[in-house]
Amino acid sequence: ELVLNGHPEERLPNTLNLSFVGKEASVALGGITGFAASTGSACHTGEREVSPVLAAMGLDVGVAMGAVRLSLGRTTTEREVDRAASLLLDAFHSA
């Protein structure tokens, strides 16, 4: 199951936070090469605990531990987005 974290419309246009319910994001992301993704904010890099922001939003631990944060840059192409989506889905199906 895939869940969008945050408001569906009132959000930054270049940032996406979603959860793979029942999966641990840090484990699944460990096997992906070729693009960058995060399991939390930049100030909490490397920690394997629920993001304080996601906890404050009331997310269940099983949802919050599966959270991935993705950001687009000015030069990110549609092809790169499609590739990242494919790699993410493959990694989480395998985890």
C-alpha cells in the first residue's frame, strides 16, 4: 500500500513524501543506486526512527517507518522521475 503524507494540494511543488505501508524505508532504499532519496529530513539523516514531523502529523509507526522524501531539482527530467518511480517500486516490492 502506498500513502501520500501531507496535504494533497497545499504542498511544495518540488517535494513529495509518501509511505510504503508495512515496509522499512531505510532498508528498501539501501539497495537503490542511481538517485537520491531520503527517509527523513536532512537534519535527521542516518537515524532509524519515526520522523518527529510525521509523528506530529499523527502517522502510525507502520506508515511513518515506510516514509520516503523525494525532491526535484531545476534540471530533473520527466525521464528521471519515471526511472526513480520504477526503481522505488521495485525496491519496495523486494523488501
